[in-house]
Amino acid sequence: MATDDKKSKVISILKEVTPKRTRAKKAPAAPAQNINVSGGNGNAIGNNNTVHNISTAKVIHRPKVTVVPGHEVITEAQAVEIRSLVMEVGDLEKLHKKTPKSYAAIQNAANKKGGVTQYRLIPLDKFEVVKKYLWQWRGRLTGTKSAPKKDNAAWRNRQYAYIKINVKQLATESKLADLLQRKFSVDSITALDDTQLRSVYLSVAGWKQAGK
């Protein structure tokens, strides 16, 4: 009996010493995040204060405009001719003016004369108008008294080029030869002095204008 009492006493002491096991409490589940979206290009905001930008930009499809050279607008060759005249006028501006017009300014002026913003969009029926406008501009510069003096070689070469190109286009080679022989007693435009060369240039310009 004494032995049984001892066992009971030991068990009782052990129960008092051993801590009771506690079941771990389960963490409460996080509430589901609610997302609100407002506006066409709004923000989505969750419970974590995280902001996500939602882009819903509207795509606008604009019709593509195709320009066909020679159909309502000037041909490629005519566009090159206009551009060459602009460059020539620009070169002359730099040669003869203290404050020359830039190439861009000259091109813009030509475009405005054609009623467009780009020279390749010049209407076919405006080609001659724009070309004449640039010719007159060039003529004012080459016609100045200082023109042959400032860069005589370049000036004469421009006169030669204009005369040769236009005489060939007009098929007036014999007419030019007759003019040189009859009026100046020479066989070539290179034998002319500056005043005579300018006179022939103006004559060819007149032929070209009359031939339109």
C-alpha cells in the first residue's frame, strides 16, 4: 500500500510540473481584396493601397493618303526641277545678299505660291506658276550689277547652263546660232562678254516664255 501511495504522489507531482499543451490559435484569414475601377483611364485600388494604372487609350485609325506623282500633283521630274531652282536661288542669295534667305525660306515661299505645304504636293496646274516665280527670283539676283563681279566664273556657268538646256528643249539651236552670228559675230556663247551673255540669256528666256 505504501508503494501505491508513493506512485500516486509522484504522478500527482509530475502533472503539476508538466505545462499543459496549448493548441495554437489559427490566424484569421485575410479578407478578400476588393478592387474598384473608375473611369476610362482609371486606377485600380486594393486593400494594400497598391495602385495599378489601367490604360484604355482609344486607337484612332486615320486613312492613309497616297500621293501619285503626275496625278493631280507634279511629277517626280517636275519636283526635282523645283527643288533645283530653290537650291540655285539659295546659292545666289548667299552670293549677293548681306542677309540671304535660307533654302528653307525659299522653299516655303515657293510652296506658298503653289498653295501647299510641301513642294511634292504642288498641283499640276500650279507647276508653271511656281517655276516662273523662282525664275523671276533668280533673275532679280543674276540681273544685279554686282552679279558678274562677285563670282564671275560661277555666274557665267549658270548662264551657259540655262541657255544650253532651254535651247535644246525648244529645239532652237539654229535660232541661237543665227543670233550669235548676226548680233555678235561669234559662233559660241563662250566668246561673249558678260553684257552680251546676259543679253542672250534674256533672249532665250523670252523664247521659252513665248513657246508655252
